[in-house]
Amino acid sequence: MFEFRFSTLLKALLFFACVLGGCDYLHTLDKLKSDLADLKAEADTAREIAELRKQEWTELKAAKDKLAQVNARLAEINRQRDLLDARERKLTGEVKYMADSLAAAVEKVRSSDIGTVIPELRLIGRPALHNAKIFKINDDSISFLHEDGVANLQVKSDELPQDYVLKYDLGPKSIHNGLNRLISELRVGATK
């Protein structure tokens, strides 16, 4: 009987140990399942974050490529601007040289003709000037000494014959004045 009790007791203890072990096993299994679920949630979150980072990286790479294209275009624009600036300086210099050369040529023609005597200078709407001697040439008039006195003929009032206006480059429509206006406009354009 003692044996029976001992074996029953032993069986009961073994059963109790198995129940306790099983409970512990089930508890540990539940804990591990819970930990596994937490790890899966963290892995899903990490995967989502990694996907977002991948998208951000793709966007950054696209932005970097676009910035490189913009920089390349900007470099080309700057190169073309520098080229245009050099051409503008060259053309401005050439126009200024032409204006200065023309002014020197006009001044040479004007100064060489001072003292020239014109036997008869026919004028529109006025009597002709006889033995008219040029004594002064301005940008808009020519002054003559003649048999009857002094005459200052203006371009703007059409007193001066057109061939003299053209020969001495006189008046507001003169080539020299036009080139000087162009130089002024180029200077104003260069400062903008």
C-alpha cells in the first residue's frame, strides 16, 4: 500500500510537475509569441521606414540630377553671357572708334574748308551770297563773310543748302551725332 501510495504520490507529483511544466511552457510560449508579434510589428515599422527612406533617397537623387542639369544650363548661360559681353565690348569699341574717326574726318574737312571762297552761294527763298567765305562751321550752322556782310545759315531752319549739310555732317540727323547717341545708348545699356 505504501508502494501504491508512493507510486500514486509519485504519479501525482509527476503529474503536478508536468502540469506546472506545461503551464510554464505555455506561459513561455505565449510570451515568445507576444515578443514575436512585437518584433514583427517593429520589423513592419522598420520596413515602412526603409521604404520611406528609399523614396526620399530616390527624390533626393532626382533633385540632385535636376540641380546638376540646372547648373549645367546656368554654366552655359554664363558662358554665352560672357561671350555676348565680349562681343558687346568689341562692338562698342568699334562704334566708338568709328564715331571718333568720323568726328576727326569731319573736323578735318570742316577746318580745311575754313577760308574757302564760294563765288556764288545760291539759297532757297533768299538772294544768293556773292564771294561767300566760310569763316566758322558749327554742328548746326555755317557762318559766311560775303560782299554784303555776314550770314549765319542754320540747318534746322533749312537755310543751308543740303549739299553743305551732307558735306560737313551738320544737324541733329548727322552721322556723327547718331553714332554719339548710339554710344550713349550702349553705355546706358551696359550699366543695366
